[in-house]
Amino acid sequence: MLSRCIPILVMAAVLAALAGCAGGAANAPAAGDSPTLAQLQAALDQEFAHLGIDPDRVTAAVPHGPENAVFDLTATLVDPDGAGGEPATGVLLNFSERAVGDYDENGEVNASDLTPLGVYWRRTVTYQDSVMFDGIPYVPTGDPTDDGGAGEGNLPAPGSGAENWRLARVDGDANGEINIADITPIATHWQQRLDGYQVYRKGPGETVYSVRPNGEEPLATVSIIPPAAQPGRPVLLSFTDYPSSDGTFEYYVVPADMQIPEEGPQSNIASVDWAGPPPPVNDPPTAALVATPDNGAAPLDVQLDTSGSTDTDGTIVKYEFDPENTGTFTDNGSDPVLNHTYTMEGTYIASVRVTDDDDATDTATATVTVTAPGTGHKVSGTVFVLTADWPLGQPPQRAPLAGVVVSAYASDGVTKLGDSAPSAANGTYTINNVPDQADWLYVRIDTPQAAVVEIKQPMSGEYLVLPFNADAIGRDFTDSGGFTVGGT
């Protein structure tokens, strides 16, 4: 059980003085006298005998019986700027601890509860009219949070609501006066213990109540662990809930013990109409589209790449393409790249539509210019960058190189053959309109690089043009027309 520190040193000192004056008498005190601790203990023992209770054989139990039910549970909206402003941020539950016989507010009914009886002896308590509270006769008057301006850490002002509620905790029989009759609630609730409260909630469309977890101590087995008692004040508890859907929510609390798997009586039900914060506004995705190459002779193979599309508050889940601006998009699933062949001369506005995980969309376009079919051949390949040393006889360690211009040259290394072509995101290129060649054909990168080497002699850390079907050192590649155009 979690212990709760109780400031009773002053009480104990007072009762000790009283005990010294009384000489340890075991009889009940006279009507006008303050009792000694020994007298109160004797009265308790007498009450045990009268009720037939052996205190040494009583086992611990959670507070039970209707008198231990919380009666002042309230549920209010946490709305910092008031009605009409921003939506509420939560539901706040407030109530006072109810544990009959636990006069020192330490969470257990035992002999230490005799001390507050002596300290507050003959003090009077005022209660609300039971008619106003469904027949409950022990609802104290005043506001339990009103300390009369005493301030935190100080005893409440005399006559304040906080003081009256504290006195009511010791007036166990709720007869309006703290006297010898309040021994009986200690005896009848002996060894009852309270570790905290379970909070039960029922939301819109739900038919049963369910326990809410402890938001401050996730490993706790109770929803609320009471705070340490403060001198002269009632124990007040609170709990904040965060509903996830709009509608009416109902709550009740029950006393609980973390070591004993049982619960006490149910409190009154408190309800609140919840209309929480609206869901966050979704930021739509931003589409981007790159066509590579974006011009050339028909038939022109183009890679449409929308991998540059972004979504700041989620993910893109679908890519759709309309390569030839027909108004009809084709679903490409989660693949942001589409390869398309343009077979006819013309200018095309290729489009892509991206959809995010909140079903928002955006589109982007890229222009592709296709000229009349050429008379030459196509030379296709891939541009790689070497990423590590390439030992002789070992496969190269390399990565595709995108965005560089690739051209074909005659064996003199000067005469350009066909159309230059940029490399796509995956490093591929296609050079169109390459005429027949009787001699060797070279493919080079025209875009300036730190170091560019032709296909004949790859070197560590340098850039290499390597065709699709080349061997480890780049020999013997053929174009789509079926003629040999290179070799070293």
C-alpha cells in the first residue's frame, strides 16, 4: 500500500498532555472533558467487545457499504478560453475522498484514527439538507476548496468550507458533533484500507463502463492515487480524461486497494457533453514530375519520374499517370516511376496525380517533345559512378549516375553521332539516330565531371559509361538495331 504522510505530531502532543493529566484512566471521558488517548483506546476496545469483533482477526478490506460511496463527483470541461473560443481540451473530474473511520486520512482505519478524535473533540459540523442530495445526510456545507484565504500550506481559516469538510471526516456518525459516538465507525470499519480510486467511463454508443488508466503513473493499477493529506483540510482528488469522439460521456468512481482485488461502492454518476478539438487539417501533397529525356525522335522511350513529390504531414500512397494528356489517369500503385514510349510526333503534356494517406491529391506536369522518326539506330546504356576501388577481375562497386548528358562519337573521338541524351534517375540513356559505323563507336559523358573516362579503361573513383549488356569491363554492347557498335 502507498503510505500517505499525515501531520499528526501536534495532535499527538496534545493527547499526550491530556493523558498525563488524566493519569491513564480507562473510563470514558465526562461529557465536557477532552479524552485522553488511553480513554479513547479503552472506549474502542469496549465497542469491539460490544459488537463481537476481534480486532486481531479482522482482515484488510477495501472500504465498503453505501456510507463509503463518493457523493460529490463532478465532471467539467477543461476549456481555458471559455465557451465560444477554442474547443475544450479534456474532461476534469473532481471529488472528495470518502473513507468512514479513517479520521487521520492515511488510507487505513486503525488505532491512529483515535488521535483526531481527541484533537477535534466536541467540535461541531454543519451539513446540507439531505433533501437536496437524494437523501444523503452527511454532505458538509461550504466549499471544500475554500480555506478562507489562509493559503496553501496553512490551516484553513475558522469557519471556512475546507475546515468544515475536514471536521466532517472525523464526525464518523454524521450527527453534527465529534464525540464518543464516533468510536463506533472506527470499530465497524476496522482495517479497511484505501489505495486509490478506479475511474469508470461510458462513451457514446457504449453499453458498459470501462476503467480509465492512470495518466500520471502508467504502471499503477488504480486510476487515481490520492495525494498526501494536508493539515486541517479534506483530501480532494482530480482526474483528467481525454475523450476521442464527440458525444455524452458518463463517469463514476469506486474505492480500490492495489493489494486486494476488490472494489468498493459506486459513486454518483457525473456526465458531460464533449465536443473536442477538431481533427488536424491535412496538408495536401505536392506533386513533382520529371520526364527523361524530354525530347527526341519517335519512337521515344521516356521515364516519367514523380519521386520528388512530397507530403509534409503524411505519406503518398498512390501515383497515377496520364502520359499523353488524354484526361485519363492510370493507377501506378505505390511506384513513382512510369516508363512510356511515345510513338507519334508531337508535343505532349504528361501529367501525374499523387494521393496522400488522407485522400488529398495534387497534380504536376512535364512537357515531352517528340520529333519525326529518325533514320539511324538507337544506342542504349546506363551511366554508373564507381563507389569504390575496382580490383582487376572483380565486379565493379558502382551506383547509377543521373542527369548527365551522354553522346555517341565516331572512332576519331570528335564526330558526334546521333542525338545526345540525358541519363534518367536510374542512370539509363537512349541515343537516337545513330548512323551505321564501320569503325568503333565511343559513348561519352558531355556533362563536366571531376573525372570522366571513356569505356575503354575504367579507373577507381571515376565515372563510367557502361551499357546494359556489357561484361565486367564494358565490352561488346549492341544497339536496338542489332549491329555491333563498340568493343575494345
